[in-house]
Amino acid sequence: MAVADAVLPSPPPPPPARIVVVVRFALTPMLALGRVLCVAGGALACLCFAAAWVTSVAAAAQIVARRSWGEGSAPFLFLQALTYGALKVCVCSFLVFVALAVLWACVACVIALVSGSTPGFKKSASGPITRESVAGLFRLLRPAVLGLVADVAFFLLALAGLLVAMMSPHVEGSISQGEMVGSVIEDVGTFGIHARRDSLRCDPSSRS
């Protein structure tokens, strides 16, 4: 009885399972890769926005230079080259950003599957839909919708100017009055599109 009533020492804790070690070993590089992709994606997004802003400013200034000094002037040619260069940088950075975003999504899915947090992630990502969340979504979308309406209006104005220039009778050796009016209307519409985008990027209230 004395031996049976004696307190036996607790057994040592079992060694960690192999699957836990494998999961930790797999998650460490995945998390590091995810951080690197986030930093690279943020840098590319900033580069894309900066290149798009330079493209819009140069395109708007190019219209003014063409009206002031002509298409063969040095300012017009410089702004034209700047516009094309910034546009190429914007497109390339956007394509690389999309590729990194797809890669980051794949890494996030792998991390969720390996760590077993997929159900919790889905639950936290969906969340309840409340009236406040819907109102906040509409507040975020309102500047984008107003900007889209302004872009459509300026685009229709530019298209109307192009149609007026195309339907005007052509005069050999000179520009007819209808072509000149249509060209001016088209330039106003194009300038309005670029000016609206530049003002939106420079306005800090549009990001809130």
C-alpha cells in the first residue's frame, strides 16, 4: 500500500511531433518571402503612380506646347518623349506589380494551408456586413465615381471634337475652320482628362 500510494513522478514531456517541426520549417521562408513581396509591391505601386502622374502632366503640357510652338518645336518633342517614356515605365511597373500580387496571393494561400488557419482566415476576412461598413464603402467609392463621370464627360468632349474635325471639309494646303474648331475641342477634352487626374492625385482629401 505504501508503494501504491507513493506519488509517481510525472513523465517527461513528449518530443515535438515531426509534422510541427516541418510546418515551422516551411512557414519561416514563406513568411519572409511574403514580407519581401509586400515591400516590393508597395515600391512598384508608388513607382506606377509616380509614372502615371508624370505621364498625365507631360501629356497636358504637350497639348499646350503644340498649341504654342507647334509640333516641330523642341519643347513639344521633349514632352512627347517624356510622355512615352513615363508611359512605358508605368505599364511595365504595373505588369510586374500584378505578377507580384499573384505570387503573393499564392504564398498567402500556402501559408494559410500549412498553418491550418484557412477557416479562421475566411471568418475574419468576411466579417459581418453592417450599415456602417456599407456607408464607409460608399464614402470611399464616391470620389472614384465622380472622377469616372468627369472622365467620361471629357472623353465625350474629345470624341465630339474628333468627329467635328473628321466631318469638316478638308482644304488643300491649309486647315479649314471646322478642322481647327474640332481640334481645339479635342484638345480641351484631352487636357481636361489629364488635369482632372493630376488634381486628384495631388489632392490629399481624395485618399481619405
